[in-house]
Amino acid sequence: MAPSVWSSDWWGSAGEDERVPSVLVKVSNPIWVVGVDNPDDDDDVGGLIDGGGGRRKKSRNAKQLRWAFLLKAHRAAGCLTSLAHAAGRVAGSIRRRFASGKTDSSADSEEEEEDPKVRRRFYSFIKFCLLLAIALLAFDVAAYFTGWDFHPGGGAWLTWQRLVAADKSGFVLGMFDTAFAWWVGFRSTYIAPMLQFFSNLCVCLFLVQSADRLLQCIGWLWIRIARLKPVPKVGVVDLESGDGDGYFPMVLVQIPMCNEKEVYQQSIAAVCNLDWPKERILIQILDDSSDLVTQNLIQEEAHKWQLGGVNIKYRHRENRVGYKAGNLKSAMECSYVKDYEFVAIFDADFQPTPDFLKKTVPHFKDNEEVGLVQARWSFVNRDENVLTRLQNINLCFHFEVEQQVNGVFLNFFGFNGTAGVWRIKALKDAGGWMERTTVEDMDIAVRAHLHGWKFIFLNDVECQCELPESYEAYRKQQHRWHSGPMQLFRLCFVDVLRSKIGFWKKANLICLFFLLRKLVLPFYSFTLFCIILPMTMFVPEAELPIWVVCYIPAMLSFLSVLPSPRSFPFLIPYLLFENTMSVTKFNAMISGLLQLGSAYEWVVTKKSGRSSEGDLLALVDKEPKHQRGVSVPNLDMMALESPKRAPQKKHNRMYKKELALSVLLVTASIRSVLSAEGMHFYFLLTQGLSFLVVGLDLIGEQIE
């Protein structure tokens, strides 16, 4: 290795007998070698010269110094070239996004019918904040260059006070200084107190929510340490053992689907291979598809399994009244349902393992108070792109911490709508499926809880499914998931107060389940980090402590990543992305709370079907377990006959709210430079860039 250019021996004078070593310079990109030799050096080339066990002193000449600087210049040029190339690629992507001219509003107008005035209100508020921030930035920059002090030690407020004192002594201010002095006095007297009040309010809500998350993580750690897990009172009985005394009640399996031709084969194949006596299970394919081709494909698939000996029925509705809730409600009204004791529900992209029922149904045995057994989700495409990796962090925390803690300590949690088994008596006791909200799963769970039913969550029983791979699909999914709970809260608030459950259960349901986790979380995330924080840069008299901006969010992100240790490299991107998603969640929460038109939208999450063919081939390789008296369809023929899907058309969209907020946050970061707010600058800049990435649809894949 060549000696350091900045070594302390560099400036030492060479003795008469000292020999200057050669310098070997290597540059990795492109690879070329430069050798600089001392004319008097005959023997030693480069490196250290060791004579008699001692280390000789080294010296450099002007030629070596020149080559060292050339090396550094080459490295700097290579770095600049790489940065320029990366910037060029980003600029090209941005240019293509803007050239496409397709925004979220133009796309939504094709699918949704809603008063445009209602849809524009939230965006108008963001545009107002953006224009105000740009105007204030220009005003503050002009004041800064005219000599106003913006540093935290002094500040424009103290400068204004000195100028007022000087004005009383006869000093005359210029026109611009007079206007800026008036603005400083006005914002300090009227705007700062109001902004500080909302800031303190959001910080209090932030701390309460942080404490709730910390307590949940403590409960999760205790569950792991004490190894707490639900244990059924009856063991799992192997069907092939010939034991006739096993617990095999009548089970109805339902698969609701709608125009999901990418995934129908995998779900039907997985459910038809459930390890359960054929005479004690019935599979219902509940098809709401409006596409005739998809209907025929699903019906043909069900008929194929029916010919193979599986007890399966295909049902199709002519209209989608009530969406998924209406579909399930219609299926439960069939006359033959009265013969069944339990119902298992799987969405179209879910693939239960053959032993799913054998691991879940035994928990109902001799436990008449249990109304629901919920399994956790696992994701076949969690490593597909950055978006799916970030979703995996969020959902891992939801299942392993939130659902598991609530299940162990409270016997209540929100039903996830799929991968669960219900006692049909509990469904009827709760009033059955209702079509009043877009979160029919949470609705039925709350009503069952009010009637005294208990829930069990099984963290060690997984059901494989698919995550949305495009931001468009994920955004619509999150809108439904966050507007529906607010609809439900309005509808069931009085019922909760009138119910016969205990006071603490009512308090948990209202204060924690609905208000803190469904309302407060999106409210403070958007208000505090997207509005109040950038505004405090322009009104520095209203302070936001550094621990609110940096330390507490970092701690919460760390807690969120704990259940999925492989995701620790995405800790910071997760924090930024969650703040970015707060715009969609806040908008959805307000929509549900105020009963706006978008709160009633029920959009089926788009699936890519990435795992369909792989799962069929996996079933072929594994050779499914045969039940007694069951003839299993020929999976080899199915894998060969599976239709080839046409290449999916991809397009890009621009999201106006996210783009507007990106400009707002970057503008605020520039303003923070004037006040030397270091940590605020880094947070605002990176958060603004994350909004830009999402606003230009540079995260995930966009599939139409």
C-alpha cells in the first residue's frame, strides 16, 4: 500500500543517506497504473524500506506531490461523473413523469363520481401552505441579505426589539426594514402563540401514541419471554391414522373474489387441498366478477375440482350490492349453511396450508366463548421492491405485536377479513354481515365483541398472500383501511356505550382501538411533520424540540422494525415513508369522519398474480396429501393448461398532494439554513425528497 499523502513525514527534510521510495498509484476505475521512481533509487520499489530491522525515513519530491494531486483529482472527477450520471437518470425519470401528463386526479375521474369541490378542498389547503411558504422564504431571504440576524442566539425577534428601541431614539428604518419589522412583531404576537398551541397539542398526542406503542412492544417481549401462546384443549388428529374420535366439525370455506383472474387458481387449489374429511367440508366460490371471461375461467376451475371429488359450489351475483359484505351475506343465506358450525374465509390471493383447519378449528373445542380464530399473514412477494419491503415492516408489527398482544391480554382484536375461522353462531349473534361500511371485517368483530365473544390470534399459523406492488394499489387500499374505521366509529359509538361489556373494555374500544390508533395517529403524523414543522421554520418563535423531530420518531421506527429484524437496513426509509403516507391516511380519516363521498369507495386491491404459477408447480412438486376417499385433480395437467397471461401494461402517475408537500418541505429546509437549524434541515430535506419520490411514482411498480 502506498504511503499516505498527508503523512507527517511528508514535510520532513531528507537526510543525505535517505533514499526516497517509489510511489505506486492505482486507480480502480478506469484501471491504470502510474509508477513514479526516484532517479537515485536502484533497488527498492514502493512500500516500506526495512534495513537492519529498522524503518527508514521517507521523503517526497515535487514530482510525487504532483502525481498525488493528480490521483485525487481523478478520483474527484470519477465521483462527479457518477453523480452526474445518477442525476441525469433521475432527471430523465422526472421528465418522463411530467411528459406523461397523467395525474392522480385525472385517473380518479375515470373511476369515481364525486363532487370535485369536495375532492379539491384538502389539496387547496396544501397549496395555500405551499404558496405562503414560498412567499415567506423570499421575504426572509431578502431580510437576511439586508443584515437581519436569524441565528438562534439572537434572532429576528431581538433584532426587531433593538430596532424599535433605536426608532424611539430617532433612528429611521428603511421601507423594507419597516415592513419586515412589522411582520416579525405580528408573527411573534399573534401567529406564534397559536402555532405553538397546536404544536404542543400534537406533541402531547405524539407522546401518548408513543407510550401506547412502547407498552405494546413490552407486552410482545413478555409474550416471547414467557412463551405465551393459545393451546387447544384437543390435539390435532391425523386423518390417515384411522382414528374416528377426532374433532372434525362441519366447516364451510368461502372465497369471495371479484375480477381477480390473476390469482383465482392458486386460492382454489390451496383450499381444495385442505386436509379435512371430504364429507365435513364445503367450499363456496363467491364470484362478484363483472368480466364474462373471468367468470367463465373461475367457474371452469371450480367445475374441474368438483369432478375430482371436492365438495365445491360456484355462486355468482349479477350485481355487487354491498361489495364483499353483501357477497358474504348472500352466501350465508343459503339453506345448506345451517348444517355447518364454522366458516373459514380466504380472500382471492390467500393460500392456506393443507393443515390450516387442523391448527385453527381445535381451539373452538370445549371453548364455547370463542367466536373467532385468526391466523397471521405471510407474504410471497415481500422482497419484490422497496414498497413491498416497507409494507412488510408495517404488517409484521401489526400481526406480531398489535394482534398478538390484544389477543393474549384482551381476547379482542380487529378481524383481518381473511385467513380466519368464525363460529357461525357468533356471526348470527352479532347480526351477520352488514353493508354499512367499507371495513365489514372490523364491523363484525366489534359487534361480536359487544356481545361477549372472545377472539384467539395464532401467530404461529401463517397464510400466504400477496402485497400490493404498486403505489397506486397500496394508496387505494390504505384509503379504504383508514376511512372505514371512522365510519364505523360514528355508527357504533352509541352501541358501545349501551353495551353490557365492562367499563375497561368500553374504554379500550373507544380510546385505544378507535381514537388513538385510528384517528390520532394519522392526525398528528400529517399535522405535526407535514404542516407544523415546516411552518415553525418561518415562525421560529414557535419552537418544536429536536427530540420530537429526531429521537422519538427514530425510537418508534426502531420498535416497528423489531418484529422483522431483516428489515433493519430500511429503518430510515420506513420512517420517511410512513410520514409520506400520512397524507393519504389523514385524507381518508377525515373523509370517513365527515362521511364524504370517497369514504364509500370499495376498490379491489390490484393483484399481480406473481405467485400463481409458482404455487401450482409447488403443489405438483410436493404431491398433495390425499384424504380418505378423495380423488385429487391432476395438478400436472393444470400446470400445463394454465393460460398464459398477456404482458401487463405499465404506466406512471403523478400525485399532486405529495408533489406539493415535497416543495413545501424543501422550501422549509432552505429557510432552516438561515437559522442554522441543522437537524431540522436534514429532516425536512430528506422528508421532502421522499415526498418527491412518491409523488413522481418512483416507488414500487405501477401496473394497469
